[in-house]
Amino acid sequence: MKWIITKYLITAAVVVLVSETAKRSDRFGGLIAALPMITLLTLVWLHVENQPAAKLANHAWYTFWYVVPTLPMFLAFPWLLQRLGFWWALGSCALITIACFAAFALLVRRFGIELL
């Protein structure tokens, strides 16, 4: 139980670090947010918990493919925010991401990559 609480605290600290940094500097906050810190933490947690190398490799592989269709959201959000306000822009971006993910999954399936 102590291990799970430690994992939660460290992972939460990373999220707080990003949000607090973003309050002070848009650029630096964006840079830190763009770093794959959660993925790196996940890989560390899996390794420390003695998961097989194949599990870690698969996690990194799928993370790459799942990140690609999320990128349009980051371009759409600033534009939508000005026109729709925060909550509608956020919801619209979630729908954009779902649509991009579905289209991307169909596209990469042609190359033998199964995301769904």
C-alpha cells in the first residue's frame, strides 16, 4: 500500500509542477508539458515492479502511436478557445481527438499496426 501511495504522490507532483510552471511561463510550462514525463514515470514504475522488457517496449511503442492523433487538438484549442470559451473548446477538442484517433487507427491498420 505504501508503494501505491508513493507512486500517486510522485505522479501528482509532476502534474502540479507542470501547472505551476505554466502559471509563470507559457513557453517553459509548454516545454515541460511536452516532455513525456508521465510515460517515463510509467516505464520506471513498470521496471521497478519487475515487468518484462516486452511490456515496457510495448508501452513505449503504443504511446508513440497514441500521441500522433492527439496533436491536432493542440492546434485547434487556441483557435476554439477564442471563439467558444474554455469548456466548449475543451469538449470540442475531445471530440476532435476521438475523430482523429479513429481515422488514424484505420489508416495505420493498413500497415499492420492495430491500435483498437
